[in-house]
Amino acid sequence: MNDNKNLDESDLQSISEIELINRITKSFKTKNDSTILDIGDDAAILKFEKNKLAISQDILVEGVHFDLSYVPLKHLGYKSVVVNISDIISMNIKPSHILVSIAVSNRFKVKALEELYEGIRLACSYYNVDLIGGDTTSSNKGLMISVTCIGNTENNKITQRNGVKEDDLLVVSGDLGAAYMGLQILEREKKVFEVNPNSQPDLSNYTYCIQRQLKPEARIDIINLLEELKITPTSMIDISDGLSTEINHLSNSSGFSFHIYEDKIPISEETKKACDEFKLDHSVAYLNGGEDYEVLFTVSKRHEKKISNCEQLTIIGSSVKKKDDNCMITSLGQKININSSGWDSFN
Amino acid sequence: MNDNKNLDESDLQSISEIELINRITKSFKTKNDSTILDIGDDAAILKFEKNKLAISQDILVEGVHFDLSYVPLKHLGYKSVVVNISDIISMNIKPSHILVSIAVSNRFKVKALEELYEGIRLACSYYNVDLIGGDTTSSNKGLMISVTCIGNTENNKITQRNGVKEDDLLVVSGDLGAAYMGLQILEREKKVFEVNPNSQPDLSNYTYCIQRQLKPEARIDIINLLEELKITPTSMIDISDGLSTEINHLSNSSGFSFHIYEDKIPISEETKKACDEFKLDHSVAYLNGGEDYEVLFTVSKRHEKKISNCEQLTIIGSSVKKKDDNCMITSLGQKININSSGWDSFN
């Protein structure tokens, strides 16, 4: 009926909801045997051989969680999936299915939504996750994306926040603060562009930070690595809202406090350079900056050697009795209280 | 730390995300043995004895799906749950768990969100559904609610849209069009109020229609009834977007068409009266008006007697070979083509 190419530039009013759904989901292929029924009915049907599953839901709002003036829609689609997958991974569980609902204003073109779903498809493909449903509706203003992610487990290795034991090692994957500095750089370039629309941003000095902000990955490789090493963490969380916030979450859930060591915290040279250029203390980036989607977990001390041998993992501290506050010990031996001051949705 | 009473009238900025979540979820109690871990970690954990589950997700947007000038927040919370539960029920499956994410602007008071969650809690309690997670974040404007609902099944009675057989009976529960007329009445009163803010709306003639709009129920009783009657429908769908749209969905999924009979369609006297007052043909309400959340299903003809004896069920037509269009046969014997002209998100 409609010519596909012309529809690309069409407004959403020119296409029915069904046509739109067919268009944006036609290139999705399911991969998991557990997917009995995917998109197209009132609900999806899943069948799990083993009977424990994890489920989480996030919502991303234009102007709050992302700025379309510098975030390409394909990256946004990819990131929306990654953010949610990361919640399942931080239970030590592999994600298998997602549902994606969007509310979108009529100012968007059909092609724009196809870009968004191309990013979603790429993430599904990379993480072996099946898109099984969702909802597509209009909004008065802007774009909202809500993602539900499901994972299932064949074993009892689920890691909750409350499993911390006394004297456990506190371990973090990758490095911290880069996504936050990527955001600062993109925000600065946006301001430059607003003043001079002919300016060409030179982002070549900060490719790592910008990539960490625009196209983060969830650390499914760490889940696989821990499985290989036969290590089950006592607790785990992903770093979406900043290290200090996540440490406080683990502390509140488990009843233990944590001491971390400033000189142990992994931070890339590029992130340090960006901090210096922005005249920000490095700790602002690694303690308070969010969106790195690294995993933070506790393990028994007996795994110290195995963990130390992993390039992707860094022991940054340990759990202590609750009577002590959560604190960071500086290279000069000073104790700094770590209050949660990462991302808070309403402040 | 904070005085509870004073916080009621506080803006959302004055409370942390964690405090807010604790406040709005503290009165929720889980009831299902399958709920291993609910709110408070990165993901919820569920364990099902039987291994098939249904999952659906919806998104509701202020100004598109609801108007807070006449929808009380408690009703909105209740309805948000019902709308999603209805999708699971229309697979012939009982709902067991929900996740609710909200994005909300700072103009809302803490007390307003508590009202919303009180409605959610009431629906959870009525339908024996556990709230197990979600996300709470800010928006630049308005309120969005995204709900994911999960149900699990102990048998193979799942009813998909594609199961229709030739010559099946088409059956609807309850009556149609009342929710749509309730919306017309509320919209009219809103306009009157805008002109004269001192006017007191007299809604007493239309309590049924207004209740159907503001506080719909999902037909879990029909699922139970069909189980008692030992009837497994060949297909099922819920009527959220209007009878004609839902018939078209069943038709497109199954490859059969449907003939329905005008004089069989259940419509309440109050709905008819409202149509007459608004000078609307009754068919606008029952064919195109949505949000009744009744179920529409097909069954084999051999169940005709059992179905006819159920006060809550009406046989409105039957399935025919696809070469015929979907049509409504009037009391004068005329065939009217039923094109989908119910709710479409983008038009």
C-alpha cells in the first residue's frame, strides 16, 4: 500500500500503529528456545526449563536521561537495551528477553523510529536477547522509552545486594568516570554549537570517554569470566548512578560498610585528562559520575589471587562492620566519608 | 528524618528517590509463593513451578491516555494495572506479578504519587498480583506510567489470536461502549467547568458509564468461569481499542473473517441514552469506542448451549472463510463492512 522509501520521511500520523510496529520489528529474529511467542499477540509466552527468572524495568525520558541534540537515535536504542541488561547481569544472570515500549511525539519521522529500533536490534543481536513485546504510543512531547528485561538462571548463583560478608573484597570491573566525562564534553560541544552553528566539534582527543557515554556495554563478559573462574560473588550491583551511590546501596542492603582506597580506583588516562581540562577533581568523575555500567561486587578473600590476575578486575577495598561509615582512604591516609551524591532522579 | 505529614505536601525535589520509593511501596505486601525477591535489588526474582509464562507491557501518557483534570490519581493507578492485567487475561492466563515504572514532573506532590500508588496497591490486592519492581524517575512535563505484567499457567489453555477455526462462535463478555460514553461525558463536563469554574457537574444520570471509564475491571471472572465450564476458547483478545479493531486483529492473526449481528451486541440502556443525548449512533460507541476491557473470544459451536446460559456472555457472531470481509449484519439484513476505526495511537 505505502511506498517504503517515501514513508521514511513521513510523519507518524501517516502510518497506522500496526504498520509502524511491523516496519520497525520486521528485522528482529528470535534466538532463544525459551521464546514460544513473541510480538503480535496480547502478551508474549516464554518457557523456561529451569525455573528461576530475574526481571527488571527502566524508563528513559528525553531531556532527563538523554539529549537528542547529540545522541544519535541508533545509539540511544542500543543504550536503552544495555542499561536494562546491565540490571540483570548484576544479579549474575544472563539476560534472554526484552520488551520495549515507546511513547513518541508526532514530530518524529518514521525513519527516526527505524533508527532507534536498529540500535535496539543491534543490542539484542550482540547480547543474544529476544525482543518479545512492548507498546508503541504517542506522546504530547518528546520521547520516552521503557524497557523490561528478563533473564533466567540454571543455577543458584544469583547475587543479591544483601549477601555481603564481613571482610569480603570489594571489586570493580573496567574503569570509572569516563562516561561522565564523555557527557561533560558533549554538553560543552553543544553549547559551542549553539553559539556558533558553523563550528565543527573536534572530539578526537576524547573518543574513549564519548564512546563510554554514547555506546556503553553491559559486562556480560565478567559474568562469563566469574563462571570460568568458579567464583560466585557474595553480592553484586551495576554502576549506573556513580560508585558512591552504589556502595551506599550495597551497604544499606547488607548491613556492612565499605572502605575503599583512592589509589586503587581504576580510571583511564583520558578520563584524568578530561577532568584536568574541566578543572574537576578526579573523584567527581569516579565517585559521583554515573553511566559506566561496570559491575561492583564482593567476593570472599580466598579468591584474592584469582581476582588479582584478571586484567578487567580491580580490588578497590573491603567490607567492614557497620559501625564504621563508608569511606575512601586517600593516598595520604585520610578517611573521607562517602555520602551518596551520584544521580538522584528528583534532585 | 523527615516528618511524614509535612512531606505529603512537599514537592518531589524535597525527597530522595530512595525515600520516595520506600514511602510509596511500604504498604505493598506480596502474596504469591512464586515471588522470591521483590522491590529493592537490581531485578526481581521469580520462581515458577510450571514453566510457561505470559508477559506484556503497556505505557500510559498524560494528555494522550488520561487527563488529570478529571481522572483522580487513585483511579489512574488502579486503571494502569487493570489495563495490563487485561492483556494477560486475554491469553486465558491469570496474572501474578507487575512492575510499574513512572516518569513524573516535579510539579507533582509526594502525596499525589502516594494516591497513585494507593490505586496500584488496591488493584494488586484485588487481583492477587505482586508488585515486584519498576523505576521512578523525573520527566520534564507530565506523568508517564509503564506497566509490565506477568502471568503463569499450569496448563496448555493459552489462547492466542491465531487459534480461530471456521464456524466458531464469536463471544463477548459484559457490555460495550459504556467506557467511551463515560469519556464523552467527562470531556463535556470539563468544557463546562472551563467556561464556568463554579459549575457543579451533575453526573448522577451516568454513573455506570463514568465508572466504566474511570475504574474499569479486567475480566478475570470470565477466565474462572470458562475454567469451571471446561471451555477452552480457540482465540481470545481484550477490547481495549474498540470491537471493530479487535475483530480485525483476530481476523488478521487467524486468517478468518467474522460476521457479527447488530441486534446481538450487548449495550446497556445507560450507554444508549448517552449516545442519544450526544446524537451519536450507538454503533460509534460499541464498534469504535475502546477501553471497555471486556474479552472477545471464539469457541467451538459445540459449546453454544453452555455459553448461552451464561448471563455475562453474549454470542455476537461467528467466523467465516477469509474471502468474506469482516462485517456487521444489521437488523434489516444489510451487510456493513467493519473497517478498523477504533483507537490508533498515532492518528
